[in-house]
Amino acid sequence: MNALWKTFVNRITPTQFIVIGYLATVIVSTIVLRLPISWREGIRLSWMDALFTATSAVSVTGLTVVNTAESFSAFGKIALLFMFQLGGIGIMTLGVFLWLILGRNISLSYRKLIMVDQNRNNLSGLVQLLRIVFILALYIEGIGTVLLTVYFKWAGYYDDWLTAFVHSVFHAISAFTNAGFDIYGSSLSNFAQDYVVQSITMLLLMFGAIGFPVLIELREYFFGKHDRYKFSLYTKVSGIMFFLLVLAGAVSIWFMEKDLYYAALPWHEKLFFSLFNSVTTRSGGLATMDVAAFSIPTQLLLAILMFIGASPSSVGGGIRTTTFAVIMLTLYDYALGRNDVRAFRRSIKQEDILKSFVVFTAASILVIFSMTVLAYTEQNQIALIALIFEICSAFGTSGLSMGITPELSTAGKWIIILLMFIGRIGILSLLFIFRKRRRKQSYHYPKEEIIIG
């Protein structure tokens, strides 16, 4: 048996192994959610509903075909929390942490798997990285749970500490992993005027979506012993683009809705509606209002923000913030006639530029293809803007919806399931599935120019 396992591992690439691992997690999660112990009394989930929910939970998306609060038992909700963690911080992170607890050594083959799962470029310091990632995740979720528990009890949302704690744990983990699930029954619409809950939620969403490498460098900057700590180019580009998108999104939403949905609202509601919706499009999926009430231009903007998604090595999906940043920088430098792409007195590698355009192109083709297929399968029963919104939400693992998810046909649900899964594993992993183990090329073809543009 051990020999068969080694043969299997040696024949597939680390990327293929990781994809199989996530697929296996989805299958097991589907079986768990299909068990009667996972349902509330009087509720019965079909295999399709269980598969859809499991994929949404493992991919930390948040799109649902059933009401989480009304459909799942306490056991089912606890199972969902484990799925959030597996999907959010990665199956290799939790696996390696348990391996370390057992006192086992991490082999080179497993380190390669960690590198793929965490979207890293080298093998150095990977085990230490995962240890820090796991501890950071627990710290942030723990602090969020404590803050929410105290506030829920103090504000009178719940009469006893246990109920406040249970809701806080679920909400903190769902927010930090950007899973977007809720057990309130209507996302965060009940907290539309509660800016404390919204502020804590936004911080949790941003901590999860900004990327673990950024969090680790911030930790080193504030708590390390370095007198002159220098942030990496990745952290500078990723962090600045992340907050630029949040700011630009909030300002744009405010501007486009000021005479429409926001017309009769006070300034502070406009501010928090705009800011929260911009933050949650990074990959959060939690909502304080019905996004279907926005105008079509605003809904299209939200779809674009969800398509961009979160930062690499985070809990989110999409093409990622660094991809978008590199593409914008490339267009800018090319227009100026430069031969290289620059940022913060550094030149970006040609391989990374190529990867950015490959990811953007492949993602665009995937989204356009999905739009065409869904428009056909739904037979004009659902507005095109709602389909575009749903597709970008699934690919960006955001989970925001205009309420059409339960109305999708079986074929439509399969398309969304595939998009959520691809959004979690990433476009590059999808492309690398078909790549064999690297072999040095023994020859090259002569180069020739072609006309472009």
C-alpha cells in the first residue's frame, strides 16, 4: 500500500495533488452535509444542495441555495466551520500543523505541496511560515470572537453569554476566512445601522483578504527587532493596490448611488454602505443590504471588484490584486516607451508579467464562457446583470448575490460550483493541472515577429 502511494505521488505534480486534495475535501464535506445529523428537524438536503453548499464552504465563497440558519443543526454548523478553516487557510496548513504536533518531520515532497498551496515561489522557511499563518489566523479569529461576544451581550442582541459566544465564533471565522456564511438568516442586514459590528467585520474581512505574507511582514514590522525593517515589493504592491481598490470602490459606489438608493439616507449610512460593500467585494460575501437595490452601473462595478478579488496567498479568490497591479503598471510603462515594468525602484520579472496577463486572459475567457452558458441554461428567466454578478461572485469567491442562487437550474448550479472551485484553487493551478513534470527542453524554434494590434 505504501509503495502504491509513493508511485501515485511521484507520477503527479504538486499542483495536481493539491487540486485532488481540495476535490476530496469537497466530496467528504458533501457526504457530511448530506447526513441527517447535519440538518434541522423537518429539513432534508438533496445531494445537489449538499454539494453546492460544501463547495461554497470549502472555497469560502458564501453562495447558498438554502438558508444556513434554518437548514443546519448545531452539528452541521460546526462542520461548516471546519470547512471554512480548511478552505480559508489551506488544507496543507492544517495538515502540516497536525503533523508537527505528532512530532513528524516534513519531507521535501510535502514542502513542495505547501509551496503550491500557499502560492509561494521557493521552499525556504515554509514550515515556519505555516506555523505563523495558523497562529495568526487563530489570534485574529479569537480577538474577533471576544470583541463580538462582549458587544453582542452589552448591546442586548442576546440574553446570555453562551448564545452571544456561539454567534460570535461562527461570525468571526466566517468573516476572517471570507466564507460569507451567516447564521442570522439575512446576512448582516439586521446590523445595517450598527457600525460597531460592521467595523469589526470589515477588519476581519480585510485581515483575511490582504494575504498572509502581508500580515507576516506587518507582524515583523511592529513586533520584530529590526530597526529599519524593509517591506518586500510584494507587500508594497499588494497592500497599496488592496486599499486603493477599497477606497476607489467606496467612492465610486457613493458617487453612483448618491441620487438613487442613497438619496434619502443620512451621510453616515451612505458612508458605511459604500465602505462595507467595497470591502466585502474583496472576497467577503457578507452584506448589510440587498445589492439588487443598487443601480445596474453599481452592480457592474461590484462585479468587476469581485472579479479582481483578494490578494495572493490569502483566503480569497479572483485574479488577485497583484495581477491587476502588474497589468496596470505594464500598460503605463509600455505607453511611456519603457522596456521594463517598474515599481518602487524595482523592475518586475518578465515571468511575473507574463503570468499576470495569462491569469487575466484565462479568467476573462472563463467568465465570458460561463456567462454565455448560463444565459443559455437559464433561458432568459434571469436578468443578464444578475448572471454576470453571480458568475463574478463565484469566481472571486465573494458570495454576494442578487438573490438568484436558489433559482438557478441544475446546469446553472454546476457552472457556479465549478467557478467556486476554480476560484479557490486559482487560475494558475487550473492551467498547471495539465502540465507534466518539468523537463529541460532539448531544442528551440527560431523566433519570428508577427503583427500585433
